[in-house]
Amino acid sequence: MRSPVYRNLDKPFQILGFTPIELATLCFAFVLGGELAQFLGFDRAWALVFTLLVAATLHWFRRSMGELFGRRLLRFLQLPSELYPRLFITGRRR
């Protein structure tokens, strides 16, 4: 049972290191960057640069915050406001 196949079965499905939701986000960023570049009169190659920056940011977030950083971020943003002073990351204590 020490085969790498058995260890990787619990990992989420990924294509080129990105989950399908992240790939859809990158496709949306490419289309949005292309339209924005065309509107501003730049070459469409800048859309690729913009998409690569978004991909690098997604990769950095996943490496620093774990696989499910999006769900954790949404759960954190939905916390009641009275809990914010008690959180460790805010640095304030009552």
C-alpha cells in the first residue's frame, strides 16, 4: 500500500495543476483581459500576461493556504462581525 497511486486517490481532480473551477476562472480572466485590452487599444498578448498573473496568484494562494482556500475564505467572510475582535489574526484583544 505504499504505492503513490494509493496516496494520491484523495487529491482533487486537477488539470495542469489547477482544479476545473480554477481553470474556468482563468478562462474568464483571459476573455476579460482580452476585451479590456481591445477596449484600451493594447495588443491581445497583454490578456495572456494578465491571465498568467492570475494563474500565478491562484497557485500562490493554494500553496500558502491549502487546497480548499476558496471555501475557507468564504467561510471566514461569513463570520458574524462580533467575532472579529476575538480573532487571532486581527491582533486586537478585549
